[in-house]
Amino acid sequence: MIVIMKTDTPNLEIQRIIQELQSESITPEKIVGKHKVIIGLVGDTATLSPEHLQQISPFIEKVMRVDKPFKRASLEFRHGEPTEVSVPTPNGVVVFGQNHPIVTVAGPCSVENEEMIVETAQRVKAAGAQLLRGGAYKPRTSPYSFQGHGESALDLLAKAREVTGLGIVTEVMDSVDLPKVAEVADIIQIGARNMQNFSLLKQAGAINKPVLLKRGMAATIEDWLMSAEYILAAGNPNVILCERGIRTFDRKYTRNTLDLAAVPVLRSLTHLPIMVDPSHGTGKVEYVPTMAKAAIAAGADSLMIEVHPNPAKALSDGPQSLTPEGFDRLMEQMEIVGQTVGRWSKKFSLSTATSFSTTKALSKSSLAK
């Protein structure tokens, strides 16, 4: 249930209403939007009458029930106003949201060594990416596959951020590792295999860092939004949803089935920002550019693209990784589509005239210190 306040409501009156509505079974949450203040009532609201609540104050404009099982994640909970997730990085604040330019996150599946992750960070930044992705802890289907370098890889991600100023997106697999991942990550990723690890979701919700929640391999959209609800209910409002492909009956031609229809469906159901990962969604590098551009046209707020300096020698997910040169070309193509839908802004912390060779020389100097 939500209580929508009139635009001229004094803050003292809002606080009075919150105190009056608070009880053992009801938790009021104040949501400040651009145009309205909303009080969300979370808990057992079945016995509450909207007509009765309307009489509490003349400053109440409307009282509405939220019928969705995912209360906080529902579009109604914010009265249709999209959430903006702001991520501070050394290069400035990156904002994910429906009314902002598309955010590009790029980098390798796994952090392999310092030279590789720093070089990749330099290249994706030069092409226009705002954040670097890289796995320190890697969930793999086979116990014999490369599992990531763990804590030492977090140090390498920190080095890449120091050199380039890019924000860091990396995955946490175990709640034991959450504090040390949160020290380095600007966005904490919860992967497809952990989408319904409810203990981990609760703990991520208690940490003051944005959370990127990937869709489970066999998860319905409602399953996915209910997982987001766990994070939101634990007190963290900064959740980004990532469509990364689902398992279907046809796996002969692609690794997964990228569900781009999920983008407009989510837009009708939730206020949370939406990311698309065409690399995992297709599993084949030749399909990534097409699906990345399609994701922009479908209305995605962000894209996650796997990039590796030498995909043929990558320790994980090489077949779906673009080379830096391929990523350069893709960003040029994405810019055309992004500008067409009014969602593109190409910003550089260095001058756009600065060549990659100059950037590389600067970063080598930083590494030598």
C-alpha cells in the first residue's frame, strides 16, 4: 500500500503521518521523488482501509494498494517514478536509470593478471565504457575449470581503478567474501547461480553498495523481482537488474536465449534500472554486437560487454569475448543507436583528442610508482 502526498505537504506533517501509521505489523517508508513524496506501507496491510487512511490528513492526495507480490520493486511503489542508481567513481558519478544515458560496463570474464586487467581497463575506457567488469571469484559449471584468483584478483581490480579511474563491478559468490568484495567493488554483482541465495541477498541488502542482480538461468521474471525484493527489504534501494539469457530447449546455436522481451516487460512492472548482458546471453562473439544494439532499441539502461585482449587464450568465456578492437567498433555502432533513441552521451575524463598510446604511457607511469 502507498500513501501519495500532495506536492506542498510540510515535512513535519509527513513525519506526523509516518509516526501515526507505524505499528508492529506496518513499517512506513518515506520515498522522495522528483515531484511527489510517497509513504510506502510495508507489512500486513490487509486490514487497512484506503478510505480510512485518506482521512488522516488533508495533505494526503491518494491511497493505493500494491497488488504485486514484489512490493518495493513494483512500479506502483514509487508511483511510476523510475529509480536512479548513482555510483561514485574516481572519474565522476555514473547514474543508471531510465532518464539517463546508457551506461556501458565492459571487461573480461575473469581477472587473470595485472597486465591483462590494466590493459583491458585502458582500452574499454578509451572506447567510452564507464565501469570495468572483472571476476575475482568465478562460479563455474565444472569444478575443474578456472575458479578465479579470489582475493588477489580484487587487488588487481583496485589497481586497474587506480590507473584508469573506472568504477569496478565484480561478483560475490559467498557471504563470507562479501566484506572484502565490498571494499573494492563500486557495484556488487550477484550472479545467475546465486539469484535465489536468499541469505546472500539479505546480506547484500545490508551493505551500502549498489547491487547488480543477474537473472537466474531458469528464473521467471517474477522470481527475479522477488529476489530483488529481498535486497530492497533489507534496506538497500540501489538495485540494478541484469538480463543475461535463460535456458531454453534450443542450445545448439547459442549458449542461452537472451530474453530481450524482458526489458519492456520489466519497464511495465518495476522502477529499477535494467541492464542487458549480450555476451552471456548469446555465448558467441559474432552475435554480441547485434544483440547489444537490439538491447538499446528495446529500452535497456545499461549494457555489460565482455572484452579480452586475447580471447583465444582467455581462462574463461573466451568464445563470447570481444577483442578491444571489436569493442571499439561496437561502441561506435552503439552510439548511433543510442543517439537515435536519445540515450547516448560519450564522456571522457581525458580529452577526446588524447590517443590510446598517450593513455597507455600515462598508466605505465602510474604502475611504475
